[in-house]
Amino acid sequence: MGFRFRKSVKILPGVRVNVTGKGVSSVSVGGKGARVNLGKKRNTVTTSLPGTGLSYSRSYSKNLPAALAEKSQHSFWVWVLVVLGCSLLLTIIFG
């Protein structure tokens, strides 16, 4: 087993940069309830009900515009962005 390095750095409220030994691996935006992780290989959206342990996570390949072309995918992303915006606003207000 080899050694690994991983560090998560908070740069703004609700925004984190994840760094590994090879450089920046991903950027995470969001807080409790909704988070979007923009990585080198894929993007992941996670929504949850804070305090319950229930969450839903979905990964998308880097070919995101093709995924957004589908109507059902588009409405899902609109919902996720609304939840993410509310979550970020609450994080900023209540810390």
C-alpha cells in the first residue's frame, strides 16, 4: 500500500477545492442539503435531507451538455440548482 495525499481547502462559504498529490482534483460547491462536485473525470450532484442520513447522489460524465439535452435531466438540474441556491443562502446566513 502506498501513501496518498488529499487535502480539502475552504475558499469561500460553500466552496471547497480538493487537492491531491497530482494537483487540484475537484471543486465542490454547496452545503448541507445539496452539493455539486466538479471533478476531472465526472461531475456529481448529491442532495440530502440533513439530519436524517438520507441522500441521493448521481454522477454525470464530462459530456454534460448532452445529458442536459434530455427534458427529464433538465428539470432535475433546475431542481438541484434551486436546492443548492437555498442551501448556500442558508449556509451564508446561519454559518
